[in-house]
Amino acid sequence: MTFIWPYMLFSLILVPLLAGAYLLVQRRRRRILEEYGNFGLLQAAAGTTLGIRRYIPPTLFLASLAIFMIALARPQMVVSLPKEEGTVILAFDVSGSMAATDLKPTRLDAAKAAAQDFIQRQPATVQIGVVAFSDSGFEIQTPTIDKNTVLAAINRLTPQRGTSIGNGIQVALKAIDTGSGDTANLYSSLPPTPAPTPTPVPKGTYTSAVIVLLTDGENNMQPNPLTAAQTAADQGVRIYTVGIGSAAGTTLHINGFNVFTKLDEATLQQISLLTGGTYFNAQNAQDLLKIYDNLNPSLVIKPEKTEVTSLFAGAGILVMLIGGVFSLLWFNRLP
């Protein structure tokens, strides 16, 4: 147990002082009884026939006072609380083809807009993380319920190099596994390092988590995106793929070269089918809201440091009431 105001515990010194004062008063009363013992009235008033019961109500009052003083220190305890949670990882394709303008103003900007609307509509119990991938994958924002932090992370995204959807899925799985303790929370234009292979976990571990993959689907680097999708399926993670771009395609001018790029819906549909997710087209952004309808939050037990001042205050009141009842029953008065 810890305390927010630990210095208030010094007030407990008053308890033994009050106990000592009470004992001195009782000793004085006994001395008076000894001097005037022939007066039966005084003996009866002192309750000599009650024995040890005379000390029970004052002891309870002192105990309640001690509990109140502990409550003043604002105690905290680690309490395991049940909580419904879900996790959504937004995996953004930031490859060069996402600069194409077949979706206005660009594919990446369209992906950002769709994701931002989705984020604003999520309930507070859903944690949202952000992953970006081009020729490798990297985590930008670990899962959090702070929507402003997530939105700021998305706004930092800019187009980079090639496309490795498999790496994007692997890093998203790593972000879901928040128990690993590895956090990146960084975005840089420096050449990314290869994504580490995710640590194996029992099948069906993350049934309350989903990955929203926002990409044009044009994969040109290893690992195979379907292999990574199978890993996600084994862990119980569904992948909802969002196609960014047009099936007709467009031509990009990159470093003096003309590069034709178009939406690869077939690959994205395979990924979503393999993992039990759904394919969406970004041109129908409102359909993204249906993703949460299929998210099954899990009931988890999490240890959290919780202030328990009210519990101590309630216990103090209860003990004081019990002492008052005993005093009224035995002495017809309060101590």
C-alpha cells in the first residue's frame, strides 16, 4: 500500500496520546471510588459490574479515529479490475505509390482522412496504434486511448520508398503484443531497419484486436503478405483491408521515370478473407465505421493503482457506529 499524502500518517501519534489520557481519567475515577467507596451510588454510576466491557466502546472509537487518520493520507492499493478492451492497429502504406493522385489530393492523404474519421468515432475503451510500412515496417505510435496522440502520429506520415505489406503486418502484430515492452513511437526519414520476426504466441491470443491495413495493395518486396496474414490469423487477429486508389490506375513521375500504379484489390481481398476480416474501398469511407461493429472487446483483468480513501472512511464510520451502539446499550451514553 502507498499513500498520496504520507505525511498525514504522523497524525496517528494522537491515537496513543488519547488512549493514555483515557487511562488516566479512568485511574482517577477509580481513586475517587476508593475514597468514597461507601457511597453505593458512586459505584453504580461508575459501572463497576461491567468489567472489561467498559473499555470496548472507547477502544472502538479510538480505532475509528486511527482509520480516519489513515484515510487522510489517501491510501492507494493495486487492485485487479475487470475491463473490456479492444485494440485497433492502423497500418499505413507510405510507399512512393501512395503519392498518386487518383484519389484526391493523394492516396496517402485520402487514407489519412478515412482513418481520422474512424478514430474520432471509436469508444474510449478501444486502444489505437499506428504502424507505417514501405520497404520495411516501423511502429509510429503504440496502442493508446489518447486520440489526439494518434491523430498527431498520422499527420506525420509522408510517402517513402517501396512496398512490403508483409513487413507492415508483422510490425502491426508486434504493436498488438504490448506486453513485449518494445516501443518505437518514432517516425524518421532515415532508411528503416528490417522488421523483426514477431514472437510466436498461442493461437487465438488476440481475438479482441484487429489490424486496419490502408494500402494500394501493390506489394513488391518480401516477406509474402499472405504468409504474414496467416500468422495474424493463427493469433486470432483479423485484418480489415482498405483499398487506396483506383482499379484503373494512374502514372507517377518519379526521378525522371514514369511509373504506372493501380489498386491491387485481389491481394487485399485475399488477406482479409484469410484472417476473417473484410475488404473496403476507401472511396466509401463511411464503410470503415463497420469495422468496429465486428470488433469483439475482451474482458481482461488488469492490475491498477487505485485510491481507496473512501473504503477507509467507510470502515471508520462503521467502527464508530458499532462503538456508539455498545456505549448506548451498556451506559446509556456515548463515551
